[in-house]
Amino acid sequence: MQFNSFTKVLVLFLFTLTFSAQTKLLSWNIENLGKSKSENEIAFIAYTVKDFDIIAIQEVVAGYGGAQAVAKLANELNRKGAKWDYIISEPTSSSAYKTERYAFLWKTHKIKKIGKAWLEKKYHLEIDREPYFCTFEYNNKQFTVVNFHAVTKSKQPETEIKYFKFLPDEYPTLNLIFTGDWNCPQSHTVFNPLRKMGYTPVLSNQKTSLKRECQLEDCLASEYDNLFYNSNKVVVKNSGVLLFYKKFNSLQDARSISDHIPIWAEMEMN
């Protein structure tokens, strides 16, 4: 009986140790996250993302209301059983297109933010909304999430995505994880240089933007959002998408939250 009890404790310990080595990252283009979002919509977003450890958000409104909406989201999350912190980027330097902010939120009892976050300025002339870098630590392992929102498909996002192949050499000591709305499928050849370096998408043939109207049960339009990780440094245990629109009576109602669905990955750092 004593041996059985010891065995149970050991198994529980090993399970806890294995689980604790993993972190759950969610990325979401929340369309026009700003003053247009109601209290109920912010509460719905919080309910949707609350079980993850780090949230990367694209399309935070650059003007008044954007930062306030992120703060409201953090406050709402703080009422759901865990303590959250957040950081918001400065507006992207775009003048030719649409300037925005990025945001990160994280559970403070699991995740530690390391140093300052920054908008990558090296290619700000080539990349319309320069990506936002933030380094985190989980289970004594550090990794840097690169949050990005590409220009729309009509503006040829591949012309700016091609500069991402230079970023691993720019930051050789960082474990970079690229995530966001690429407005471009992972099968595009523009991602080949990253693939050759060992970067792998967590999703394949998974549409992530919403149609205007569902056609039968088909409500998703394009394969735009994805997360690319260095398979030499990261092991992805699980990944997927959240079909939040199924909580609504109509796709039109769901699109008041966003025209994209969240993507996520559960990862272990080597």
C-alpha cells in the first residue's frame, strides 16, 4: 500500500513537471480593438482567451481607445482567477497604409517578461507595420514572440514578409517565435527561407478569416493567421484554432468581435 501511494505521488509529480514545461500561446487579430468594443464584447474576448498563458493581439487601434481597450481586457481577465499583466506597443510607423498597435497579455504566475519590448525598426521602410518583439521566460527558458500584422492581400504582403528571413541572424541569441496575421498562406514560397532555417508553421491548410456569410457550414475564408517556430528549439505539443463564431446566432454578430479566429499552440522549449 505504501509503495502504491508513493507510485501515485511520483506519477503525479512527473505529470506536473511535464505539464509545467509547456506554455500556451494564443494569437488573435481582434479587428479594430478600441473604443468601438462594448463591455460585453470585451468580456466575451476575455472568456475566450482566459485559459492561455500568453496572448498576442494584432490590430489594436492606434488612436484613443486602443490602449484603453487592452487595459479593460486585462481587468476582465484579472477577474477570472489569475493575475494578468500587459504591454502595448507604440503605434507602428506606417504612413502609407494603416498604423496600429500590438499588445501582449500574460499570466504573471506562469510567465515573466524579460527586458523591454520593441518595434523592429531595421526594416520599417520595407515593412509597413513593423513587428513587435517581446521576450518571455517560462520554466527558466526564454523565448521571444514576434507579433506581426501584414498588409492586406491586395497590397502583396509577400513583399514585406520576405524580410523576416533576415531576423534570425539579426537576433542569433533569441529563440524567435513569429506569430500573427500574415494575410498570406503558409504554403507561399515567401516562407521557404524560414523553413530552410527550421521554422515550421503550426497550422497547415487551416483558414482563419471569416466570410461575410456562411455557405452551409463553411464560414471561413482564407488561410492568413499562423505561428512559425524554430523546430530545433521548440516542441509543439498541440495547436489549433478557436471557432468563437459558433457562440453567436449569426456570423454578422460574431464579426462584431473580429473577422479572424484565434490561433494557438502549446509549446515546450528545448
